Amino acid sequence: MPASVPDHPAVNEAMQYCSACGKTVTSAIPDGDNRLRAICTACGTVHYQNPKIVAGCVPEHEGQILLCRRAIEPRCGFWTVPAGFMELGETLAEAALRETWEEALARVEIGPLFAAVDVIHAGQVHVFFSGVLARPEFGAGAETIETRLFLPADIPWSELAFPSIRIALERYLEIRRTGNQLVYLASAPRSIRG
Ligand SMILES: [Zn+2]
């Protein structure tokens, strides 16, 4: 199998019914294609499924980093940076800005994009911007239990919500140390390390 083809199903097994006509879908390779797709057994619509983009921000205020504790599953109760699914009609940076407002009730100035993390098993790509929180004004949005500023030494590494969040925070702190602003491309493991 070529390295570029992932070793997991390309078809989302959760899809059972055609969104065009409501009949059942099946998994098959369409003519001229090279991988399994969800195809409607009645109207023939091919339902292409592609990765979703999650945009996030590492907000910094005077050397401290703003983290949110999740109030929703998955990983309820664990810490994250503000991040969420990009919406149609917005840019990556606008998505990061919006998520930071919705989850942390914080107005940040979005800075450079510094990391892109492939999350193959979830069918997602997570991208992270740096952000400047001019004033220490923040709160808990609807999906957040609490929001706090952490000194780098106090980051709760063993209580982070997702591997990509650890990657983003590690990379962010590395940039602060080294000044190397090159965008970092990484792949997230399936499970979080402590
Ligand atoms: Zn159909």
C-alpha cells in the first residue's frame, strides 16, 4: 500500500442514509475513482467525505497562556486551547478568532500560524495560531467550565484534552525559546501522553 494511502476506512461508517434522497448508502469504489466512497443505492449520489479543519489559537498575556477546561465531550474536564471546527464563509484566522471568543470570551489579536497537525484517525487537520490577549479579560463560554492563565511551568500537561493540543503548546513554547517561526507540520498520535 503506498505511504500516501491511509490504512483506515475512507468511508465514514456512521453514514447510513443518503442526504439527497434518504435511501441507504453502500460502500464502493466509483468508476474512475480509486477508493471506497459512500454511494447511494437508489439515486447513485457519491458522498465524498474529506477531512475537517479545526482552527485554534494559543492566546498569550504577559508571558502566560490562556487555557480552557472543556465542559463538553469528548474529553470533558480536560484542558485545551480555544479551537474548533471552521465554518463556511470564514478564513482560518477568523475561525481561530471566533473560537477564542466563544470558548474563552477573550478578544485576541491573531498572530502567525505556527503549527498544522494531521489528525488522521479523526479525519481532521488542526491548525494553530499564536494570539495576543492585550488585557486579562476572559471567561467561560458555553462549552467551557473554566478559563485560566498559566505560566509555562504550570501548564497541566497530564490533563490536556487532545494530543494536538500538546503538540501546539510544545511547539509554541519552542518558538518562544528559539525564535524559529517556521510552520511546524506534525501528525497527532491516537492517544494523549501524560
Ligand atoms: Zn440517494
